[in-house]
Amino acid sequence: MHDLYLQLTIAILIGIGAGYLGSFMVLKRMSLVGDALSHVALPGIALALLWNFNPFFGAFVVLFFATMGIWILEKKTELPSEALVGIFFTLSLAIGLLLTPEPELLEALFGDISKVSKNDLLITIGSVVVIIVTTSIINRGLIISTLSKDLARSMNVSVNKINFIFLIMVSLVVALGLKVVGTLLMGSLVIIPAAAAKNISVSISKYTFFAGLFGALASLGGIFAARLLTIPAGPSIVLTGGVIFLITLVLKRR
């Protein structure tokens, strides 16, 4: 029972952080960036498994340097971030598949929340607080730069700096969620709750709130469904998010 409470707490916190960040990613039309970044983390997970340290740290270090590379190249080459993320995604996936030990490959791809520890809980609490506080501070700049980069610059909003901070927060939540849903499914935990929230929201504040709430509900319902049906928690969480999305879609049409 103690393990269940630990898993639920970690999953709910990550769901809140992923949904909240995902709301801004959907607004900025960056939904697939979160999915691609989760694959970029695979080499870091592989190194963590090989050298026996917490996969979160391996994943976040790789994601941080990848984000730095994307940010610098975007400024130097004027290529869109989606194209650069795609390049890093394919290269990292190839390297990760070569490095990851075969017995642990399934865990890296789909996650295994049963292996979380109290240290993971502390890391999750601290990281989600950082994500929500930091994103709340820069959310005005994020929204303005989404509407118009020229408008943002005229209001002295540092678009490049805000985008970099935002990408770091995305990297952080992706690194957190890999142990829960794995590299293949983490993008869904970012995208689906935000898309569901967009169906029923009439203001930005309600939109970000519902995105975080739906992320938490998907995690909560997914873990209970996984226990009940004896299936892996990662896919169960994603499918629960899909059910929530379909419900909001029906409500929207009414």
C-alpha cells in the first residue's frame, strides 16, 4: 500500500507539471517538440542504466545540452526549432538504442513506475515546484511572443531568453516523466491533457488549470486501471488521458 501511495503521488505531480507546461506548448504549436525531446533523453537513460545511477539525472543532462544546442543553432541558422529537435531526436534515438542494455530497453521505452523511490519523490516535488513557479513568471512573455514576436520585442520581452527557459522546463518535466511512461509515451502526457483542456476552456487561466488537472486525473486513473487490469502503468495512463480527451470533445460539441 505504501508503494501505491508513492507511485500515485509521483505520477499525479508529474501529470500536473506535464499538463500545465503542455498547455503552453499547444498554444505555441510545439506539441510534438515534447514528444521528440523524450526520445532525445534515451542516451542519458542508457548511461544511467549502464553506470547504475538515477535515470532522471542522465536524462536531464542530455536534454539540457540538447536544448542548448537547439537554442544556439536556431539563432545561428534560423532553422525552426521543430526541424532542429527532429535532427537531435533521430540522432539521439539511434545512439540510445545502441547504448541501452537489451534487458532494460523495454523499461526505457515504456517506463516502470513500480521502481520509483523516496528519492524520486523528493526530486519530483522540487522539480514540479520549479516548473510551475518558473513558467508562471514567464507566462505573460510566452503568451505575447506566441501572438506576435514583433509585439513582444516592442514590449521589451526577450523572446529568445523566454523560449530557452521554457525549453529547459520542458526538458525537466520530460526527464521526470520518463520513469513513469517512458521515452515513447512521454509526449502524450504533455499533449493530451492540454488538448483536452483546450476543448472546454474559455480563458487562459482556466485552460492552464484544467490542463494540469487532467494531467493529474490521467495519472491517477491510469495507475488504478493498471492495477485493476494487470497492465503496464505507462500505456494505461496515456489511454486514460485519451478517454478524458474524448469526454471533453463530447462536452465541447454540446
